[in-house]
Amino acid sequence: MKACPGRAILVLTGEVQGTSTTIVRQRIELRCGLPDQHPGDHHDPSHDAHWAAEPGDRPTLVRMENAND
């Protein structure tokens, strides 16, 4: 079965302790793990990420992660 071509970028951010600054900690390319032509949102199971996108779009998702998470 053909895999879904859906892609997205996940940007993981975090706060710098003692400041009001947020920095990018990691940038990850997401790949949909569902079959081609699936209904609903895309899903990358290895990063537990879901996103909606039109065919050919490559959205950027931002996830805040604290050092204590």
C-alpha cells in the first residue's frame, strides 16, 4: 500500500530559565505514517504529531516543551 506523502515541520521550543525568552531547541521533519488518500488529519506516530494540510502543503507546527517535561 502506498504511503501518504504528507509532510510537516515540527519546531520544539523551550523557555530559558530565569528569563522571558523562548528558543528553538529542535526542528524535526514529520512524515505521515498513514496510507495514501486517508481521511482526516495526517499523523506521524514516531513524534505523536497530528496536523491538517491540503495536498502539497507543508505546515510548520510549534510545540513548547519545558525542561521538566
